[in-house]
Amino acid sequence: MNSSLAPIGGEGCGEGASPAREPPGRRTKPPLGVYIHWPFCVSKCPYCDFNSHVRERIDAARWTRALLTDLERQAETAADREVVSIFFGGGTPSLMPPETVAALIARVRELWSTAPDLEVTLEANPNSADAARFAGFAAAGVNRLSLGIQSLYPAALRFLGRAHDRVQALDAIAAASSTFPRYSFDLIYARPDQDLDAWMNELDEALRLAGEHLSLYQLTIEARTGFGARYARGELKMPDEDTGAALFEATQGRLIAAGLPAYEISNHARPGAECRHNLVYWRYDDYLGIGPGAHGRVTRDGGKIATRQRRTPETWLSQIEATGTALDEALPVPRENAIEEMVMMGLRLREGISRDRLEGLAQQSTERMFAATLPRLIEGGFLTLDAECLTATPAGRQRLNAVLSALLI
């Protein structure tokens, strides 16, 4: 990790508390989320390093059968649990037939008990979104839509390689707001040559369009992407640390004033409107990963089991059809690694990490666990520790990579 305290973009435990945190004394098995990966896109964006692929033809019926098979096989590893969320990610899940989505949701409900307020999120791109298609997803059981808008400016959309334009973005937001009880959309900022005034103008327009949730990500350059290649050739000039910090701080202020404070580094919501599925990840609860390249974490016999599926769509599909499973690995997570994962995820949250859970996992106090580095990070104003939680301060969340590097020496 980068050891400098440089901003990455993105107060304590229970402050601005997100929904459904179970009191420590009543916790039994962690909540269970189900992630379902649809790996196909219309085109590959130059900033994206997700497991997404462009294919001319997709046999939807074959893929539906395979995803159902995967779901049923993995259900055997997490029986007697309550599912609190389903998340269709990708790729571009809005390319899925609504009938496929309906079949998968129905099967989850048959295999598990589900929370009364089960959250079912589907990611959508504006170029594969229209009112009729959205109505089909809503009828299938989707009650939360997450739109990949990324920018409201035509030039920025072209730079980001998006397959939609501004009009399609606005139409998709309008359709989502009239079809689903909950919706969110993503924007990417800290783009090359983007100044503070331009971003504030774009953000103000976004806030006028937003519902109760908004995801705002600073552009990062990943090595195995189109942008990564351009950056390596010196063709992309990214904002410096001071500019990135100024953009981040101004963003936080604007969202707080609008009533959508950050509950996680990049995610903002009115109280109670947080994405429950993503809270499963950040609270280090349990989730199944269904589909190509999907990862999972499931508690079994007192420890976490990490699963990872075969990544290439065709390899995954043929293996599912031949054997009923396409797991690449299913391995116990060593305690030291589990502690690291819990800390790395939990410090992203404004509510922080429950000391009860962290110390129960580590079998020692937080002070002893991080004796060499914690006092310095608290004194520097990056972390706080009280009787209930270990929490990153706003300054700590802004520089979380460096804080984690120092804490997890």
C-alpha cells in the first residue's frame, strides 16, 4: 500500500447509524447477501477493470439455467440463513431479460427465508434502459435501481467511453424515479482537467435529480484498462493530490448540506436509505457470489470461507453445465487475514467497526492488536477509539489507503 497520507476520495460507531446493525449481544449468524454477476456489456469502458465482456450473442435461456444451478448448489453452503439483500451486478445486468431476473429472485425466496424488507438491487446503464424494461424489472421483484450515469456532461461521457448520451441519462433517471421505490446513480469526478467550479455545477444538477442515494467516485487509473495504457504512455494527466483533496472536501460539504451525508467514503444517503447490500460487504457479513468471477464470504464452523468462481464467462458456463459448480477456490480465511479484511472494509464506514466483533475475532483488545501504530493515528486525528467502535475520522477516510497501510503494518 502507499505509505504517504495521500487523499483517496471518500463519524463514530452508531453516529449516523446505518440500518439493521444487530446489537452485539444478540448476534448469531451474520446476515446473508446474494450477489449475482451478469458479465456482459455493450462495450468496454476505458476505466473499467471489472469482469465484463462484450459478446455478439448471448443464449439467455442457457445462462438462466446455469445461474439457477449455481445458486442452488451454493445454497447448500449457507442453509438456515435469512437473506437480507440480492444484488445484480456486472457487467450490465440491465441487459438481462426481466424473466431471468424474476426466476433468480423467485429461487432465492424458495431456497431461503428472506427479510420482510428484502432489498433487491439491479445495476443499469442508460443505453439499456427504458420505461418498459424498467417496468419488467420492477414486476420481477427489483425494488432498487442503481444507474451508471458517470457524468451529466456530453464531453465527459465521451471521454469516459460511455455508450449513452446526456439525454439518455436524464431519461433513465426520470424512468427510474417513477418506477422504483428506491434508486441511485453513480458519478465519476476528479477527471483530467476538471476544476472545482465545473464539478460543483455538475454536482448541483445531480442533486436536483437525485433521490435518497448518490454514489460519487474519484476516477482511479487501473493498470489493465484503456486508461491504464494511456496513463503509462503519459497521455493522461490526473489531478494532483491537493486538487483531489479539494474536490473531495467540497463534495462532502455539498452533500451534507443537501441532506445526503456520506455513510461510506463514496456513498451518500439520507438516513435509512443506505444500500443494505453494500453494508453487508463493509460490515464483513456474509454473501454468496453467483456467476463468473464472483467472490463470496460465508461463515462456517466459526470461521469465514472465501469463495471465488472461474472468471471467463464461457469457461464458467461450460463447467457449471458439466459439474454443477464453477468454483475456482473455496478456502478458509486465516484469522489474521479476516482481521485485515474486517478493518479494511469497516473503516470505510462512517459508523466504524464494532469492537465487540473485531475483538471477538482477534481474541484480544483493539489497543493490543494495533499497539505499535494506533496511538499515532489517533493523535494525528485519523482514527478514534471508544468503548464501542474503532472509527476513521473524516480526515482518516479521505486518506484511508495510507491509514490502513500504517495500521496494518
